[in-house]
Amino acid sequence: MSDRESTTSSLIILFAVTGVSCFGFSLVIKILDGHHPELLVWTGIVASSLALLTLLVSLVHRPGAKKRKPHLAGKDKN
């Protein structure tokens, strides 16, 4: 795994865990106190959106499989 792939996967995990945690804590506070903290909801929305955006960017910029060039493929047969 290259450094870029490692960094990208770390960012996806960071944003996803932050989003899920914010939504979870917001739900727990809503159940226990009856108050729904808007800051946690918005932070969860932003973090989840960044996780999805980072995932999509990493999928779009994923390097393709290395293919043998056609003009070099016939040289091995001689």
C-alpha cells in the first residue's frame, strides 16, 4: 500500500468514525435528556459528507491495472 492510499484510507476512517460518533452521541443525549444538540448533528453531517467525498475521490483516482504494452508482448516469444 502506497503512502497516498494509506493517507486516503485513514481520512475515510477518521471522517466516518467522527460522523457515526456524533450521530450516536446526539441520539444518546436525545434519549437521556430529551434535548437534541444541533451542533452534534451538523458535525455528523459534515463529517459523513467528507467521508463520502473522500471515498469517491479515492475510487475515481484509483490507478488502473498495469497492462503489458502490445508492442512489447511479442518480444518474449522469440
